[in-house]
Amino acid sequence: YTPAPQFDPEKAKELLAEGGYNGEELIMICQSGTKTQTMAEILQGQFMNVGIKATVNPMDNASWGAAMRLTEGWNLNVRSATVATMDMNYQRSTISYDYDLSQGNAPRVIRNEEMENLILEDISCGDSARRKEIWADISTIMNEEVYYIPLFAEFNTYGYNKNVDDVYAFPLQYWAYFADWN
């Protein structure tokens, strides 16, 4: 266990200067009217406390989804995560090449050939010990490249009537509102 570092605005400013920060604006996108907007506004205040120019750009869901497909106009996407963030089968869906890249770029796709090869190996691997090694390697890459920075987790409690059709709970992941297509 490593305790969290103490908040030290002066040290943060010093590190920013050492890192070459020259006052560039940090533009955060998020879904409007959600907990992530609240979190983005909290982050904005924290960034501003250490001298980082920060703007929050909340968007409706459709605009946010479209903005995620672009590589310009923002440099931080604030989104919530559940405990499932570290579930590897769920994680695969957020980092894999499951998109038609002929259209340019794709949302949430990390372009790292080494990691993609590991994901492809994992898909066909039946050895649980090897799968643990694969995902340890993927986690190391993700940590070194800082693709995600977990800042907060969102937990929601759901209840549903057992007589409702086509609603399935996937523990630790998400809710799916569709029939089982298998």
C-alpha cells in the first residue's frame, strides 16, 4: 500500500514548469448533466489551482459520441467508470480494433501494435495462466503509456422486475437492454 501524495500546489507548479507547460489550454469534454460533468468541473478547479488553463465542454450524448471520434478540439475526455474498468473482457472492448478504421479514427481505440497482438492472442487463448500473463503485459503497457488515468469510479444501484423481458444484468459491467441474440 502506497498512501496518496499530499496535495502540494507549489510542487505541482514546479513540476509543470520542469515539464515545459507554457499555459496551453486543457479542454475537457464530458456528457452534460451527468456525474462526469460534476467531476470535470471539480478537475477544472484543481487544474486552475496549480495554474493550468482548463475548460469544461459538456455535451449531449450524441455530440459527445461524435466528439470522441475526433482528434481535435479537446485533449481530455472525462468519463465515468465502474468497477468493471479492470475487468479484462470489458477492457478489451474499449481498447481493441473493433472498428472500421477506413473511416479515419475510431473512438476509444488505442493504436499500439504490441498491445493489439496481445489482445488477439488472448482471444484465442484457453490457458488461464497465460491469459493472466497477457493481461499483466497489457496493464503494464497501459500504465506506461498513461492511456487512462483512473480518477473516480461511479457506482449505480439498479433494481428491475424479474418479469421485464430483454433486460439482462451483467455483474461488474453494464446493463444490456436487448434480447440474447445467440
